[in-house]
Amino acid sequence: MQQATQIKIVDELLQQLDNDKNVDAGVGYQVPGSDYVCPERAQKEWHAFFQYHPQFIGLSGDLPEPGSYFTTSDFGTPVLATRDKDGQFHAFLDACVHRGVQLSKQSRGKAFKFTCPFHSWTYASSGELVSVPRETDFGAIDKSCNSLISLPAVEKHGMLFVHPQPDGEIDVDNLLHGLTDELAHWSFDRFIYKGETVIESELNWKLANDTFGETYHFQRLHKDTLGQLFHGDNLAYETFGRNHRFVFASKGIDALRKLPQEEWTVNGTANVLYYLFPNLQLNVANNNILAIKIYPHPSDPNRSLTRVGIYFSPEAIAMAESGEYKVRDASDVYQADADGERSMVSLEASVEVFNSTIEQEDYLMGESTQRAVRSGVLKHLQFGRNEPALHHYHKTFREALNLPPLETLHL
């Protein structure tokens, strides 16, 4: 992120804190409760946003070296993502072209060849069919015409994108819509994958997404967790087409008041969250990234799946391995002692508080809301003037499906 952008963000946050004013969109909206439970709406979203839309599947660190691979099927198409012997990123339908059996035996690992467990047809990590047992008994096979089914795949600025359809197109600059240079500045390609947390919830995927749409609840719902680290009720917000940047102040931001503006930074003083349409929340700091991918259930609008990919910088990992890892600022996700003091923690423990906050606090509220809208008695949810990200989510979802605009909220 450019220094000028950081100064602008910090200045806005400090002014909000000084004036006790949160971001103000100037208008509120209401969203129909049926948007979260309607099966027909859910099928339209599944088709438009997941089956026929490019998908972010991870960072370059998910494929750290030639021979690395991982799989995903959360958006309906089973994908085998590989890095071939020359370091090139590929994505294929995870299915043998003979009888369609899944090739991968594990969700991630290292292999330069993939052998079908059914009849042992074998493919290179670049997709070519390289061997067929007892080919003379099967019949003549043109191996050049029987490669794995390739899916469009693009690696750019450390991000991995795939299109679920073989004839789909991926234009990353268009997808990022003005965020390309800013995201490139974070050097995502240097971050190392350290695992993931999977959360299955009884709430619509848009309700899960709404969790990341405002800071209004921090000092209420999260008063003993995130509320100890962040001010809440403040937000520097900017949209980029269907995407946005969402930044809120940590308790460490006041230290910047003693520094000249040219030394202002969001690192250690604010939390930076990027939303990329339709389902990705990227929580970014110098030492770690959390890639939060939110998926609907393919047939039940009342359920969803969240995958939190965990990535750390080489410097943070080196400190952890030497026993010197210590959370240095609130931009690192960390575990606080009961008195709020920073503590020496492992990398795994530094993420646990974030995961438990989502699952045990935010998503618990979302499941309660899901029950209310599912009953049919709660007809609308309200998005206030201080919740512009929620306005943005639902406006873009509706526009993409050619649905009527949200109704203005009148209180």
C-alpha cells in the first residue's frame, strides 16, 4: 500500500476517533429476509457466482515448489491445482479422462505424476497422459488427445485464480478493478502456507459474509476479545468496483499522534481487510495473511462453509522456529492475556483467537439470524448508515443477478 494511501487512511481513522464519529454512508437500506433462505435465489447465486465465475483458490504459497499440488471442490467443480516441473501453475478437473475417477489421494502434497486408482492411467503434473497399463488390450490410444481436462488458471501477484469451466475466461485486472497495484505491494508470493481452519455453519453464505461488513459490533459482541485490541465504531472504507478495502483502527493507532505524517503506517495501527467479489475476505498484515473463503451449500441455502487459509511471512516463521516469535502489534492476529497484555505465542495460537471469534461469536449470531429469517416472520434486516460494506455487498449481489435494488431504510 502506497504511503500516501496509508496517511489518508490513518488521518480518517484518527478524525473519526477524535470526533466520536463512525463512517457515514448517508443512507440506510433494508434487505429482504428471503434473500437468505430462498432456494431459487440460492441456485441463481450458485450458478452465477461459483459455477460460472472465476474463483480465488489460494496464494502462491499453496504451491511452494515444483511438484506441489492441492485440491478443492467447494464451488462444485473438483479441481486439481498443480505446479509442474518447470514451476508453472495449472488447474485441471480432478478426474481421469477414462472413467472420471478422482486422481488425487490427498488434499495436498507433492507429486509429479498422478495415477488413477481405478485402472492406473497416469498423468504428468502438467496434465499429459503418460502411460496406460495393457494398452494393447484396451485399444489404440492417442495420448496427446487424452490429457486431463484443463481449466483456465492464472497466477498473478501471488494469487491463484481458476475458472470452473474449461471455456471460461479470467481477467485478473478486471476482477480486482483498481486494486491490482495495491495488492501487488503486499508481495503475497512470499507468504508461506501454514494450514487452514474449516467452519461449517447453519447460516447462509451471505450472512457469513455480512460478519465482515461492519465494526459497529466490536465493543458489544467482542468486548472481551477483539474489543480489547481494536477501537470499533470506526472505518476507513473505499470501494473498487465490486470489491472494497475495509480498514479499522487498533488500540495502537494513538502512538502515531507523536509522529510526523510521513511516518504514519497502517502496520501495527490498523487492520486491513480486502473483500474480493463474490466470497473472499483477505485479512492482510506484514507478518500474516488470512484468506477467508466463504461458500454456500450447493443445495441448502441455510448452510455454508468457511475456509480460513493461514499464511505467514518467512520472517515470522524464522522467529517462531528460533523461539523468539512475539506478536509485535495489533496487525498480527494474536492471543492476549486476561489483562490485555501481549503474550509470547506460537503461530498456531496467534490464529486461534481469530478463528474462535468468528465461529463462537460472529457465526453464532448469524445462526440466530438464520433461524429468524427462516421462520418467515422476520421480513427484513436493516443496514444502517454506518454499515456501507453491507450496502455494497448486497447491491453488487443483486446487480449481478439483475434483481431490483435494495429499499431505502426509513426509521
